[in-house]
Amino acid sequence: MPAGMDDRPRDPFLSSQTRKPTETMEGEEIPLLSQQRPTLMPDATLTPLSTWMKFNGQDLLGAPVLLQFEPACGGEDIVLPVFEILSWRSGILESGEFDLGTQTSVAWDHQGYTGLWMHSGLGWWGEEQTAYALQEYLERNESGRLNTPEEFDLKAAQCLIGSEAVFEIGGEKLSGTVSALVRVPATEVAEVSSHVMDLVPYLAETYPESGFGELDEGGLVLYFCGRQLSTEAADMSAGYYSQTRIIVGITP
């Protein structure tokens, strides 16, 4: 294969490799989840492990992580299930360590930021994945229906931006502030998927109102999939839970 054809960073969830038997929703079969294992460029240079994977001075690796958000608009906290952060290495995505139901995320280092790939949606048997609670909070209206894109943006701006993110890692507590957020629509997923190693500057330039232009080095970036919202056309090439991308920036 010619050089450059298969050595670009790729979105972890861009297309389907493994599918659960479908469920019926309003008479139409919709895959529960679409998943592809991510790859990084073989020649991508990663920071030595002794100096990366830290947030607010705390090592993110090697201990269970509890993460919850205290919405800026009040209401109940958004509590994610306890999960483990694994640093990217060659072969980790084929090892089963990041499979559905493992409650793990995979971290990569890029330009001074730590990114976390997180599963969203529901697993093979309906179990909530790592980012599902945050996804539901943003996508679901209080009435129970899915939000429109405009309602999603309003809730993100009023409630998640400015919220406190509280971590408990190995018994140590630390916190940060959600300062950036973007929902990448289905039509723009292919493009964002090619910017793994320059994700933050790409988001800052492409979505100037997202807050990523002000995210300083040392920030943490959560990256997970989202659904088609009300009034949006579905991308029939993607799974039910992998229509869009939701990317959240947390400042120490």
C-alpha cells in the first residue's frame, strides 16, 4: 500500500467492525452500536510516559477513576461509572482491553493535551458505557425525547460549560472546569476523524465558538459518539450511537 494511505490518525468509531444484533425502533432496525478500533500514525511521537497522562498534577493511569460533573445550572450531578484509563500503545486496541463493557478509556497525547476515547451509548446487553450518562444529559430533553441541535447547544452552554468536573483517582480528589464543548454533526465527522494528532487546534479553528481556542496545554479532552437528534437526517452508514461526535474540553 502506498505510503500515506493507511498511516493517518483515525477516529476510533468511524465505521462498523463489530455489531450487536439489532433492535427495532419504530419499525426500523437500528444497530445498537457501531465501533471501529482506532489507529494512530505509526510514526507519531508520543511524550515519554513519565511526563504525560497527568491532569492537574495527578497521574491518570493505574487507578480506578470516578468522574462526575456538577452542572452550572444546578440540578443533579452527572455521574459516570468508575472506569480505568489506559495509555495508547501498539496493539492495545486489538487486545480486548478497550472492548465494550470493559469500562475503560484509551488516552493519547497530542500537542500538550491528553485525549480520552470513551465509549458512549449502550453495550451489547443494554449496559451503560463510560460516557453514556454525559451523552444522555446533553442529548435528552426533560420530557424524555431527544433534543434538537439547538436545544443541545443551549443546554451545553447553560449547564455544562462552566460546570465543575470532579475526579477521584486512587482515593485522591481533584477538579477542573468544563471550558469547551463542540458537537460535530454527521456531515463533518469524516473530517474531524483525520485530526487525532492536532485535534485541539483543529477544533479551535473550525469551531471558533467552541472554547477550544482558549484551552491551555494540560487540558483534558473527552471524545465520544453521539446520536442523531430531533430534526436531523440520519447517516445510514453509521450506527445509532455513532452518528456524531461530542468533544468536551476540561481546564485544570
